[in-house]
Amino acid sequence: MSLDMRTLGVLILAMSVFVLAMTEIAKRFYAAKLAALYERGEMGEYLHTLEMPLVRLVFPAWNRAFMRMNALMVEEDRSALDKLIPEMLCMGQSPKQRRELIGRAFNYYVEQGNEVGAKPLLEEIERVEPSEVSKQARMTYEIYLEKSFAYIDAMETRLSEVSGVNRGFTELLLAIQYENKGDARRAEQYFEKSCREIEGAVACPSPEEALSG
């Protein structure tokens, strides 16, 4: 009897090791497949793969939700994002995952002009993030959603200290602020400068499109 129990124990252990090994193999396989689909921009197939039973088994719900959010942002599926993001904000997550989520969600709501969605996330960012990150979020919120132009002088002073993408982003914010101020000529000037600075810019939207997201 003891031999049978020992044999059973060995079999159970062997099966456990086998299941763990197969789970890891499946996880790596689908991680590579999802990465390739995302790289090729095949978001329909990417989202379909995320819903496959084996993928749902080997990837935690949070990871799948975050990957789904990324794909929906690429597709600009606002209807699906407006449903998914509030659900994710209520899910269990680590502090690191939470900070990453609120940052992405805040930027999304700001781009959509959604003050109701962005406001509580700004307050959370200001509670948990370093001061520089909080200040950047507050500034972005005020410029995009409150139509502020209070940062013009400080940004124009800082332009000589930045270059490349950082300079382009600063010029973009200046363009939006001048648009908020009603100075269309200066807004257009800064927008053109921003497009030239930002590497890889294929097509630059108008200041009005930048404001509306």
C-alpha cells in the first residue's frame, strides 16, 4: 500500500511538472505570437488571440486586459476603451501596474477631452507620483481641458534648453496654448516648428485636431 501511495505521489508530481512546463511553453509561444501580431499592426487577429481559451488560461486577467487596452488604443476604438478602462480601474493590480494604468488612462481621457474621466485620475496621480510627474499631468490637464495659456512664458524661456522630440513636444503645447489664447498665427507657427522637430512625424494634424484629440 505504501508503495502504491509512493507511486501515486511520483505520478502526481510528474503531472504537475508536465503541466507547469506546458503552461510555460504555451505562454512563451503566445507571447511571441501576440508581439508579432502587434508589430505587424494586425489588431483584429491580436484581439481574437487574446480571447482564445488557452491564452485566457496562461495569462492573468490583468495582463490580458492591459494588452487589449493597448490594441484598442492603436485601433482608436473609443467605444470599447470607454467600457474597458473603467473596468480595469476596478481590477486588482500591483502598485506598479496601477501607476502605469492611471498614466495611460489619464492621457487617453485628456486626448478625448473627457474631463469627467481625467479629473479623478489627475488627483490620484498627484497623490502617488513624484512631483515632476504630477506637475506635468496638471499642466497637460489645464492646457488641454481647461484651455489654459498660463504656461506660455515659462515654456518659451525653456525652449533654448531642449531639443529634438522634447523641443517638439514643448512647441506643440505652446501651439495649443496660443490656440486657447485666440492667437491663430502664433499657434500655426509653433505647430509647424513642432512638426519639424518631432522625429518620424508622417503627418501633423492641425492645432484644432490636436486640441480635440
